[in-house]
Amino acid sequence: MAQTKKIPATVITGFLGAGKTSTIQHLLKTAGGRKLALIINEFGDLGVDSDIVKGCNIEGCNDDDVLELANGCICCTVADDFIPTIEKLLNRETPPDHIIIETSGLALPKPLVKAFNWPEIRTRVTVDGVITLVDGRAVADGLFASNPQAIEAQRAADDNLDHESPLEELFEEQLACADMVVINKFDLLEEGDMDKVLAAVHKEIRPEVKIVKIAHGQIDASVLLGLEAAAEDDLDSRHSHHDDGHEHDHDDFESFAVEFGEINDPEALIAKLLPIVAKHEILRMKGFVAVAGKDMRLVIQGVGSRFQHYYDQEWSDTATRRSRLVVIGDHDMDEATIRAEITA
């Protein structure tokens, strides 16, 4: 039977470390029988997020339904990577009921939404909604600007200049395109923090956009899916700094992978990484670590000075027990020094 109804797709975006992967894992657990397919786009050459999802052992989550785009930011590789991947899913003998797209933390959501109007797919799939995850603790701490005080001082001195940093611009872009904003890490906020977060969010979102507060990525599929926003038909209301045709430049950021051997103490590793992150103003670290005497691999996830680590699954018989971390930061990071300090 020919398919006449468009397949819904949900775009999950958000800054580095906002909790997108944890949210997707919980979404899978609460899918309610829907057959979901995932497209995961990562910044960096180690597929940490897709590997975590593939190894989640959640019923209904098959490795064949998790597709990774690792050739660059999804919003900049639409023709080469994204469209063919969507077509591959749509052309399956049994297409998915719903497609979940996790963008990298550095992606602009609007060009991705615009891609759903491409002739190859526009009659077959629709954007059910754009979900923007916000790291509540980070926003309360003002981590979306490299130096907020200096920026505000420059603005005060010259109202005709735009001194926004790349991180602030990404934050604004992701919120401006949202159909729902999910403030994650609500449990880490102290009294008065939420007012700061809500003020920052409301400044950028459209009036009709709903805000949800969660902790640990715990939000059910019934909340995130079924928004029926048809976002690709509503592009004009979603403001972007790049609406004038200005190219989105990822030279503001770079990433590299650092490989090292087994470690003995995860806590000692975190204690070692913290001053490195602070010294070099690293945005994000993530990867897998081999711990001596442990059959399971250790997942490391760090944003700014906050790190979490946990064992997720046993090393497979074919996997090499090695430790690899992806480091993401500004384009002028001192890679040689950072690499030496991590492996020392």
C-alpha cells in the first residue's frame, strides 16, 4: 500500500552537555510501542553519543535503527549526508513510525528544518517539533559567553556594534527555532537560579513555545512527540542570525581525540582533567575509558567543570580496551599542550 501520511521527525537540539543523549535514552524507554529511528550527529571523530545509544539494551532499540552522521555539522552537510540518510530510512520496507534527530551541540537547527522542504523528502516526512534542551545550571552560571562582563561593557560603549560571542549566538539560534524548551538539570539549581534561566530563555523564544523543567533527561515520549508543529512550514517565525544568507562558520570551534591506556582510578582521572579544562577553557570532554580490573567500559561526560562518569556496558570481544576522549573547544585551543597534559 502506498504511504500517504507523512512520517513525523523530531529534532532534538541543545548546547554541548545539555543532556540530549540521556533524554533520548529515556524517550526510547517510554516510546509506547512506536518504532523509532535515530539519526545522531556528533562534533568530533569519536561517535560517543551513538555508541551509548546502541549499547543501551533498551527493548525496541536496534542498532540498525541508529544512524550516525560524523562527517561534520548536520546543518552544513544537508545535501551530502542528511538527505540521503533520511531517504534511506523512508525507503525501508518497513519505515519507522517516528524519526528522532539529535544534532551536535554546535548545530544551527533552522537550516536543518529548512531541509525538510527539499523535493526528495518534502512529501514524505514532516518536522513534528524542534526540542531545545537547556543546561539549567550552565545558563544560571552564565556559561554561554566567553566573557559576559566584557561583552556587556563593549555593548554599552557602542550600541551600533554586535559583540555576541559564538556561544551566545548558538544559544539564541537553538531557542529561536524551538517548539518546546526543556530545561534540564533542574535539580542542580539553587534558589533564585530558575528566575535567571527563565529570563534568558524567554528573551529568545516565541511566545507560544512551552517550557518544561526536568532532571537527568527524564521526560516521556508522550510529552516530546506528537507536537504536530510542521516546523518546515513555519520558518519565517523562527528568527536566525543567518537569515541574510551569512554562512554558519564552524571555524569558531574545533575538536580532537586523545587516546591513552587503561587507568586505575576514575576519580583520580576526573581530578586530573578538571584543572586542564579550567586552564584551557575547554567546552566539552566526552569518551570511553578502560579501567584496570573492570570488564565494563567507563563513560566520561564533561561540560565545563562538571563531569559525570558511569559504566555502561562490557567491552565486546572484538573491541580494543583503550581510552579515548574527545576534546571540544574554541578554534585556538593549544592541542599539543592539552594532549600532553591528559596523557602525562
